[in-house]
Amino acid sequence: MGFDEFKPFLPLIIFGNIENLVLSSQGVIAGVNPLILAGLSLMFVIFWLLLGTLGTKVAIKYADLIEFIGGFAIFVLGLQAMLGALGIL
């Protein structure tokens, strides 16, 4: 398989991994068990892979809306993690 065949999945993989990193950082700040955190992180990565593989053809007409909502969710979760780390939340 060439790179051109993976291009449609690239945004889902990037946003899925960024969201996974944000959730992992929140788990570390909260003091979650690292083994549970690793298992949940793996579960989310597999979920994003399946979503990207199976759902792209269905969701492609809503790509702009999905990208906006995902980006906004990442922004809110990142802000929440930073405020939580500072003790504001």
C-alpha cells in the first residue's frame, strides 16, 4: 500500500493520537494507575484506528464539522488539564 491510500486516514490518526496524549496527561496529573492508563490508551488508539478505517467513507461528507468538533474538544481538554495542573480546577 502506498502513502496515497493512507491520506484520507491521516487526520483521524493525528487527532486520535493528540487526544490520546491529552487524556494520558490528565491521567498522570490525577495519579491514575499507569497500567490502567496504558490499557485505556491502547483501547483508545485501537478505537481511533477502527473509526478511521471503517468510518471514513461514511463520515467524509461531514469532515469539516468533525474536524472542528475534534479540535475544539482537544482544546478544551488541554485547557482543563493545564488548569487542573495549576490547581485552579
